[in-house]
Amino acid sequence: MLRKEINDLLTQTGPGTKMGELFRRYWQPVLLAEELPANDCPPVRVKILSERLIAIRDSDGNYGLMDEFCAHRGVSLWFGRNEEGGLRCPYHGWKYDYTGQAIEVPSEPATSNFCENVKLKGYPLVKLGDVLWTYMGDPANQPPLPEWEAYTVSEKQNFTSKRLQECNWLQALEGGIDSSHVTFLHSGNLNTDPLFKGSKGNEYNAGDLKPFFEVVDYEGGLLIGARRNAEEGHYYWRVTPWVLPNFTMVPPRADHPMHGHFWVPIDDDNCWAWSFDYHPTRELTDTEVEAMRAGKGVHSANDDAYRPLANKDNDYLMDREAQRRGETYSGIHGIALQDSSLQESMGPVVDRTKERLVATDAGIIKARQKLRKAALALAEGVEPIGNRPEDQKVRSVAIVLPKDQPFVEGIGEAMVAKPGVPQTTV
Amino acid sequence: MPKVVYVDESGVERAVDAALGDNVMASAVRNGVPGIVGECGGNNSCATCHVWVREEFLDAVGAPGDLEDDLLDLGVEDRRPGSRLGCQIEMTAELDGLVVDVPPSQY
């Protein structure tokens, strides 16, 4: 269980909250590049960390993210005209450049310098891979651009999607560091999903319902090792890195692309589940990309607003027959929706004072404590971890080790992302 | 058999003979001492066997482990210098006579 005040601390990320201030020390994915496909394309509404913003790509290709509302009398700039080097409010013609600086207030005399003093709140918006990233904190504290391996390899080695998840970000994150549920919830998919099947690890996964967790501190967060029985004298280890505040990676299976997530708060009741696949040493095949687009693996089939087609309004297309036949353990199709259906079912922000944790929740306990400490320490002026490029050069690992070997020793440097070096996988 | 004394908030003492190697949570639960829940069965996961170890026993009992320390921060209402999870205190002959205070609630 978690005390109420700590649950509030960890789940509230709006401006001025302690966790919100922590999040504002990290670059976060905010849009897929396809959402701003061309210069002067329509502006896009963005809500992130409970702030309502508008994103544009101007006539010169500059990306910008700024307050959604005109400084004049507060109308939404989503109705604006994005043309000729900026976004013009359709109400009285006020015009802003991509940084949010007003550059024209047509009602004022030509000699007036009024607009020089009008600036909307604005954040940088930077393209890395097929994703646009923002940093919402004080510019004085802006860390270097992120160097996640998934976004330093070529774009043809990566596929990224996002889906709306209608619950607090922490519920989603906690699913990402909980290897224990895979044996149950995803059991029907391990041997059928084209992006998961064919791994010897799936047999170990299915064969041991009582994984043992060992959690160790690592550069920017934690390495969460889940141990299951393998051949005589050996354990199968799945090692999930978590980097503060919201990056997790799924341990690999066979030579499939590796996957991971960013769990980005929209507001306290909703988040974006960013899901990526990449292969460190080769381009993704057409078949793989097709499967990802179709919602296989960690991805989902979504509508134009990135809300999954199977959602809480249609009971996630529950299929009791498939549940009975054992094709899907919960009756929900697709690994991503299996997770989000259950995490949304807990309610927007689950009351963690009522939960009953068990030993396989060790990773969750450690992550909560690290988040809590980081948020409280930041309020006292202590710089957070996880936003330095060296913290981000990390990978998940799947490995079989002799029983007497601690996993941290056994994996050596396998969790370090090294360009051109294949992943360590089973 | 080492003895453990559990003291509730009104000062009522309950002495229990613990088996060697048993822990402070399990001996309480086995002997029906109120106020110690031990929901997770002694897995260092739930923080419902919180006790305050009396100061004179602190050195002998020792400091909480890493995960236990996190659970004491996250899950207990009134953490004090003597706070420990009962399931993580193994009874030894040296701890004979250990006195712990039981918090009014584990939730």
C-alpha cells in the first residue's frame, strides 16, 4: 500500500506540483512527426502535464509549441491561420511566431511597439527520429537532447506509435516494470504475436508462475531483474531498465526488434502510451512494420486521434470465446490493449492505500520510492538523474545465467546501448 | 525460546515465546497479537507488520534493509527511528526480551 499523500505526490503532474516540476526537467515525446506533416500545416492541440498548448510547423519548417490561447482575449489558436511565418489568431489578426512571440497586432498604429511586449508561453519542439520532443522547464536547466538508442539509430530501424490511455501515467508505468503479469495476461500472445513468438524465453516465461525479482540501482533509475527457472542449474533473467521518470524497455525476445515505452502524462487522469520498436543493428523489415501498423506487439490499432479502436466505450471488444479457448487470457485482443484495458479499469487514479502488494511488486516499490525521493529532492534544489545522455544509453536484456551468478554480474555490459552491437537476447 | 513483548497503544503488554528463527510478525500472528497483520505473509512487500522497536533494543535489532526502508517510507503512517517491519526481524537468543510497540493501525 501507499500512503495517500505519496499517491497524490506521484500522480499529480500539473504546473507547480512536485512531480510536475520533476517531469519538467526531462525532454518528453509530444507528437509524432506525422502530426505536423508539412510547412504551414494545420496547428495541433497538445495537452501535456495538464498544460493546454498548440503546436505548429511554420512556413520555414520551424517547429513550435506554445500556449493554446491568444494573449488578447483568450481564444484558442487552434482556429488560427498558420501561414507566412507564423500563426495568426482569426479573431483580430494577432500573429505569433513559432516561439510564441507576437509579431503583428494589426489594430495598433504602425508606429506602435505593442507586440514586442506580448509573448505566449513557448517551449522548444525538436524532431528526433519520427518524434517531436519538448522540454517544458526553465530554459536555464535545459538538458542536452535525449540520446535514447531508439532515436539515435536510423529512422528505418525504428517504428514509433502512440495511443491514448485513459488513466494516470503511474498506472501505465507500473505495468511497464511488472514482468510478473506477462505469464498470465499475455500468455495467449507469446507464441502467436508475430513480434513476440519464436523465443525460447517464452517457454521459460510460461513455465514459471513465480518469478523472483531482484532490483538494483542503475545510472538513471533501476534495473529490474525478473528471474524464472530455465534448464537444470540455470535461471532465465528478464532485465527491464527504468529511467526516470517514465522510460521503460521490454526485455527482448529472439531477434525481434526491441520495444519500449514513454508514459507521458496528459493530465492527472490520462496519459499517452508512447510505444517504440527498434533494432540496434538492422532496418526493420516490411513485414515487421506492417505488423506494428496493424497493432501487433506493443502497438495498437487507433483512430485518427490515436485513441485505440478497442476502448472502454466498447468494452475493448471483449471476446469471451477467445478467453474460453485460451487464445487470450483476459479476452482482450492485442498485448497493448490487454494492458491498458486493465490499467484503465482501475479508475483514472487508483487508490493505492487499498492495494495489497506481494513480493513480485518489488520493482514497483523501488520505482515509487525513487520517484518520490527525486521529486522531494528537486524541491530542495538537488538535480535529478535520468536526463543526462549517459543515463539514456541503456537497453533491456534477456539472458540465461547459472543459478549461482547474480544477474548484475552475469549481464556484464549487455544493458549498455552500444552502436552497432546486437542486443543480448534469448 | 526468546520472548517478544508487544505493547499496544493503551500500554497493554502481550508476551509471546517465539521459536528461534521465527520473526516478529509471524510470532505475533501465530499467537493472536492484535494490530499486526502480515498481509503478504512475510515477503517484505506490504508494510502491514510495522512495529516501533524500543530504543534500548535498536542496536541489537539493527537497521532496516533497502527494500524495507522504502516500504517504511511509502507505506507506514508514523515512521519513527525505531520503525521496522516485524517480518524482517528474526528472533535470536540475543533478542530475548525484545519489546516492541504496536501502532494503532497498520493502514
